[in-house]
Amino acid sequence: MVQTGLHAFLNGLGEKYRGKKIGMILNHTSVTPSMDLSIDVLIEQGYDIVALFSPEHGLRGHVKEGQHISHETDPRTGLPVYSLYGKNKVPPDDWLKDIDVLLFDIQDLGVRFYTYIYTLANCMQVAGRLGKEFVVLDRPNPITGTRVEGNPLDLNFASFIGNYNLPIRHGMTVGELAAYINEEFGFNADLKVIKMEDWKREMWFDETSFQWTPPSPNAPSLDMAIVYPGTCFFEGTNVSEGRGTTKPFEWIGAPWINSFEWKKRLSTYSLEGVQFRETVFQPTTSKYEGETCFGLQVHVTDRETFQPVKTACAMMESLIQLHPEEFSWIQLKDGRYMVDLILGTDGFRFALEQQSPLIQWLEREEEQLETFKVKREKYLLYGGESL
């Protein structure tokens, strides 16, 4: 039976940290096999937890995407909760002055643009500079640790939703990522990764012994996580990515889309492991709130052969060809395009605007991933082999 790093910590490997002042970086996904929140169990077992640090979406995972969070006091424990998704995405030194060990335990989603891994990196970098111990309680990559997919990040487009030249789908656990970032980028943190037990790289989340705890409000299921490495691209456009519906990132649409023709155009692509169904939905929040949207649902029929990034490239390209006048990119206040930050490059947008075949662009980008695969090999804790 698969067990998380938290389980191993509570069953012996955490003994060396007794008597030390611990700051926990966690959220609602930090649970035991019996679904008890880790902080409650650690305090019950006598560990000296002195502060909590929360990522995007807050300690309890209820805050919507992109919303800054203020500091608070946890009503359950009375401990201070320092927000790492507000004014400070990097913890100031004085937050850590009374802490000996930072303990990270958060379930990731396995993609470059999910912010929890940058909360991990920022805290680890500060810990390295201040000489604090940094412990990662490892958890599964829910979309397997075998697949590496998508373009590598251009550091000119580095941000809190993309950094460290990672590909979109990196195929690593948070513990492996921590080791990779710590050494490759010279953080010099005193890092300890407490491994999972019996996890295999080829496992999907539903092949572990764990219940799905939505890592964020719009990540309700493994189905969402499987398509998310591709359909997240639509966040950078005036097309709804399904936020405010029961199928976020599985339903893609807008009031002006001809879903019948869109599906027809997609049938000309050679896409494996996926089917599209015409759908109609009304978002209750976010883009087109209360309006009727026409679009497609992405149905994964074979997750072993499905390629979410390639599929999203085909979806975006065919939609722009069908609706060139209605489609547009979201431009941020500073003049940058949101899709460039999501993709970590402006090459994706330029290829579409120049009507260059997008899948050919992706194939050229993915040729660069061999270097990453070789580099990451020594940081893999659960065997190798990548697709």
C-alpha cells in the first residue's frame, strides 16, 4: 500500500525533529490516510509547531485563484498563519527567526504552472540562506512520474506560474523537484526528503491508496488533472476554461463558438486517447458569468496515450482558424500576455498569429526535453524511465 512522506514522518522518521521549533508549509491536502489534517496529528503527538505558512488558495483551500491572502490566526490551533500568496510570496527573514525546521507537506498537481512548487522553492531558498533545515514530506505526482511533455520554459518569461526552465509536465514529485531545484540552482538548503513507501513512477493517483482531496477549488478530480496540462492554456484567452462550472478545464467554450464546426475541425488531427463532445454551459463565476457558452468537453478515453499539451495545441489552433475575429488574448496591465506566462514563451502565441502549424512548433520545442530528462535523472527517488 502506498504511504506518503507524512506517514513515514509520523511513524518514526520524524523523531529526530522532536524538540525543534517547526514551521509547517501546508494546506488542506496535508492529510493522513484517515483524512486527519497533519497539523492536528503532529500537535497531538507532541511536536513543537510554532507557525503555519499557507500557499495560494489559503490554509483550507477555499480561496479562489489569484486572490491575495492576509495573515490570520488558525482558529483550530491558535497558531499564526503567514500567507505566502499575498504581499510576500517569499517569507521575510523575521518570519523564520524562531524556527529551526521548515516542514513542507502539500499535494501538487504535476505541472509547471501550479504555484505550490514555487512556494516550495521560495521557502527552500530562504532556508538555505539562513541555515534552517528544510524537510519535504513527499506525495505522489497525480498524473504519473513517467511523462515529460510540453515546451521548456524560456527564463525571459519566468514568473510565479513558471520558473526553473521546467517543461509543462515535469514528471517529478515535489520531493524530487525540491532536490533538483536545490542543487541545480545553488540554494544550498539543508534538505531532507522523506520518501513515500511503495509508490511507483507509472502510478496514476487513483492507483494509490489515497482519496482525492482537491488541491485547489477548480481541481475537483483526477479527470481535471489529466487534461489540465493543456487546457490551462485557455486561461490566457477570452475563452472560458470552465471555471464556475462542475467541469473546470474539461469544458472549454464561449458564447460565440460554433461547437459543431470546432469538433469537426478537430477530427482532422491525429490525436490519441481523446474524444470531444459538444456541450453547453453557464459559468456561475469567472469569464461569461451567467452567459450561455457553447464549446466542447474533453473526454480522455486512454490516459496512457493521451497527450494533453498536443491536444490543447490542436484545440487552440482549430478554434482560432474558426473564429479569428472573436478570439483574443488576455493582456495584463503591465502589457504582457497572460498566455506567454502560462506557456513560458511567446513562441506559442507568435506561431498561432503567424498561422504556423502549432503541433510542429511543439515537436521542435519538445526536442529540447532530452537535456532535461538526463539532468533530472539523478534526482529521481523512485526509479527512472520517462516517456
